[in-house]
Amino acid sequence: MLRLIIKKGHLIKDGQEVELSQCHLSTKVKEVFAYFLQNQIDLQFERRAKAVSFSPIRPDLKRRLINALMADRLTRHHGVHTT
């Protein structure tokens, strides 16, 4: 299970602030997360076996994140949930 939180431009993993490069994410997903960090877009992201969930975000950003997840074969569209 992977749980990441972006809050006010900071990436938090397991309660500790970390750099994006320390997270094991695919290239396209890292690019989307870098955009979120740079633009201080808050997000709670969780990945379990074959399912991904994340907090509600703007529809355009949601589509961008889902497309990156699917392009890197981290999930299928039916395995994505927003909370």
C-alpha cells in the first residue's frame, strides 16, 4: 500500500515530508504529482493492490491523473475511486 498526501506544496509519506524522487512512482505519474506540488494542489492519494483512490480534485486534474495512471498501467479505469 502506498499513501501520499500533498498539502500546501509539501509531499508527505508515512507522516514524514519526502522528496518526490524518493517515491516509487512511474514517470508520467511523477510529472502529474510534480504539477500538483508546484501549484500547491492538495491531494490524498492511496494505492492498494489493484485499486487507486484519491481525494476530490478539479475534473481536469482528475482526468490528467487517471490518464497518467492508466498510461503507466498502474490501474484500469474501474480501479480508480475518489473519496
